[in-house]
Amino acid sequence: GAGVSQTPSNKVTEKGKYVELRCDPISGHTALYWYRQSLGQGPEFLIYFQGTGAADDSGLPNDRFFAVRPEGSVSTLKIQRTERGDSAVYLCASSFTPHGGTEAFFGQGTRLTVV
Amino acid sequence: GIQVEQSPPDLILQEGANSTLRCNFSDSVNNLQWFHQNPWGQLINLFYIPSGTKQNGRLSATTVATERYSLLYISSSQTTDSGVYFCAVVLQTGANNLFFGTGTRLTVIP
């Protein structure tokens, strides 16, 4: 596609529920990243995919968070047993190669609210 | 871990004024990008500038990698320039992800 696309734009869920957030990267970009942005702060790294595999998941806060990219394109971030502290904007970024080598482009984000 | 500090944290400008935003980082980097986050939360790419100087219309940026800082210049500011400006870096060694700075919140008043 023309840009990084994220769905849904907004998600409100009840505490304890399971949610899935989707990211469709720019066509041809092999590197895909998830970041989380809390109010008033800059985005923070969660997980990085190179192709289908998670090359670095060191930013995931705990085992309730999981992400997949089964065909090397679309990625899904999954959050189990959501907590109010998970409320944030979840951003996806893609780049032609890993971030160190080329420019990263971000989607518009998914605003997750856990009530 | 790496420190990415931006200054000033907040800036209020009259429309038409010029400004300089600064980003200091504590380690050697492979990549540096400037973003503008608009009021709807979208991160808009301004510059990919690991080193050197680039210009795009009213905006220009300079990165001096050896001295670990980057500057973003905004000339003839417009109300649409309002928002938060972030610089983000990728370390030369180790992780491949972007580390974001603390941001500069710019408000341009008519």
C-alpha cells in the first residue's frame, strides 16, 4: 500500500479482555516494528520483525503481549487479559531494511483504551 | 541506556517567526530521524539525516554525528507547524529500533 495502515484506529475494551491490533506495512518493506506511546511521552519499542521472525522482542512488557507476522507482511499485536495500564497508542512502523540502514515510516496508530 | 534529550521542551512562537530545535544523544548512532506528530497523533517524517545537512522548504536539519547532536530549523513558522517534534536515533551497536527523544511541543499562534 501507499503507507503503513493500522486497524482499528480506536479500540475500547474491558479490563481482562483479549485484543488484536493489526498492521499492514508498506509493500516491500521487510522490517516491521511495534511501538507504544503513552500520553505525553515519546514512542517506546516493543518488538521488531525481520521477515516472518521476531528478531527482537525485548521491549514487550510481559508475557501478556505477543505479536506475529506469519507471511512476512501483515502483523498482529495480541494482548491478553488487558489491564488499564495497557491504555496507550500502539504504533507500527516499517522500513525497507532494519531501522539502522533506512528510513522508518509510521502508521497512524491504534488508540487502545482499557476500561 | 542511550539518552536522547531535546530542547526546549516547550516553545511558543508568533506566526512568521523562526526557531531552532535541538537533539542531543549520548551514544554513536547509525540513523537519526526527525518527526512531527500532529494533533491527531500521526508521526510525519521530516528528515532522515544520520549526518550532514538537508533542506525541505521552510525546514532544514543538520546532524553532527561526531559531536552527537542534531538541529532542526523552522523558518517563517505557520500555525500548521504546531505539534510535537521528535528526534529518534538508532544505535550504532546493539538494538535496531528507534530510541525517541523527549520531544519539543511547538505552538504557533496567529
